[in-house]
Amino acid sequence: MRINSDTQLTGVIGYPVKHSLSPAMQNAAFHALKLNWVYLAFEVPPERLREAVSGMKGLGIRGLNATIPHKEALLPVLDDLTEAARQIGAVNTLFWDEDRLVGDNTDAEGFLCALQEAGFEPQNARALVVGAGGSARAIVYALKQAGAAIHLCNRSLDKARPLGDTFGIDSIYPLELERLRPILSTIDLVVNCTSLGMEPDTGSLPPIPLEALPSHAWVNDLVYRPPRTRFLQYAESLGLNVLGGLDMLLYQGAAAFTRWTGETAPLDTMKQALVSAL
Ligand code: NAP
């Protein structure tokens, strides 16, 4: 597809942003559907965020993704927020609703799609969410929406408590092996929402005694660099069901693609592009 005066512009804003896999994934999707659209990475320092949003409005950029450190800072500068963005307290996708620029959060939807496609049904399940940062908020919101019971553990309890207050979490634990062992036999799903195990620190993993889980349990690691973390390898060695973070990345991107274009996202093409980009 040649870039010309009809080409529609989308992209991602972050700081830094050069590591992003989204340009490879979204451009492959546009190409597959023969859409004359392009997706670029914009490195926007925090002090230029408002100008970036004004620029998007002024230039009629069709959609943006947002990543660290802009996800929370975008909340007050948009015309409207979806219920997901409002409750999670973070925006990862900007789209137009007629002339209003709306902030959405497709992480929750991406997480649920990835789980359900893998074969896990969250309704009435008991989940242990590990972490209390930005991604944990999206996962807790998603699991609540899906009707799961949620337990949460985090290194810093003072960061975990606000999630308990906002979302009505069943119980909160410190991230300590022996404190977690007694509840694990009742858990169907463990989700790692910490950065433990992420490159370059691939040798680390959350201190969760996975051997105490029932044999039907699932372990989902949101970390996708590397795609098979040490935590997942540990779960696999116990015969548990595992899911890596790449699928959530794919489905959150697919949801953003649909918000912008109105088209069904070409998932196979997007996944292939992600895997090659990694
Ligand atoms: P964040 O907001 O910075 O939160 C980081 C979390 O990790 C906090 O709970 C923090 O605990 C915990 N943590 C960090 N270092 C730790 C350590 N040494 N020991 C114990 N806990 C530690 O990060 P985030 O945005 O939630 O992202 C977390 C991970 O999810 C990243 O690897 C990110 O790439 C991944 N992610 C993946 C997707 C996807 O689509 N697959 C989407 C979003 C995020 P404290 O509160 O105690 O500091």
C-alpha cells in the first residue's frame, strides 16, 4: 500500500517507545485488510503530552495507543472516558466518537479474550492476582466484570489496599511463599501482573508455591519478553495449564484496531507479526 493523500494515521505514544511491538502488529493488520492506514511510534516526553493530544485533534489522527508513562496522565485531558478506562484509572487507546476524543482501556478486554480463547472460563472462578500496579488494576477490573472471586498479593501492601477498596477484593496477602501456600489449593487461576521475570531479569519469578495449586489450575504471566518466562516454565513442569502475555497483547491490540477502523481484526496476521517482531 502506497502512502498518499488518503492515508489515515494512527500510532502509539510513550516515553520511551522504540521497544513497542504495536507498529509491527497494527501495520501488518492494515496491510492484510488492504486499508490505506499507517501506524507510527511517537516518543512523547511527559511535559509534551497535552500538546500531543492537541496535535492529534488538530491533525485528525484517527487513533492512538498510549503506554508508559502516559496511561494515567491522559485521564484529565480527553473529552470522555469509557467505563473501563474510568474504573481502571488508565487509558491505553484513544478513539473518536464523532468529534469527541475518547479514552478507553482495552487491556481488560484483551486479557479476558486471551483467557477465554485459551479455554479458561472466569465466571465463578477463584483467581489470585499477583501485583498491584497498572496492569493489575486492569486484570482485577476484568475478573470482577467476568464474575470471578479475587484474591490479591503484592510486595507492598500499602499499594495493594487501594485496589481492595476500589474493586472489593476478597483478601489481600503479602507476596510471601508461606503466607500464600494455604489458599492456593482453592485457586483456579494465578495471574502474574508484576514485572518479575521480564528481560533482562529473566531469572526471577514471583514467590508463589505453584505446587500447592489444584491440577486443573491455570497460570497466566502478563510478561511477554520472553514469551515463556521462568514462572511459566515452573508451572509447565507441574503439568498446570499455562498462558503467556503475548495473547493479551494481541487481543488488546485487536480491540484497538476495531475501535479505529470498525473492522474485525485479522488475528492470525497480527499474532505472526508479533512473534516475528519479538
Ligand atoms: P507497574 O505498574 O510498574 O507495576 C509493577 C508491579 O510489579 C507492582 O506490583 C510491583 O510491586 C511489582 N514488582 C516490581 N518489581 C518487583 C520485585 N522485585 N519483587 C516483587 N514485586 C515486584 O507495571 P505494570 O504496568 O503493571 O506491568 C507489569 C508487567 O506486566 C510488565 O512486565 C509489563 O510488561 C506486563 N504487561 C503486559 C501486558 C500484556 O499485554 N501482556 C500489558 C500490560 C503490562 P510494588 O507495588 O511492591 O512495587
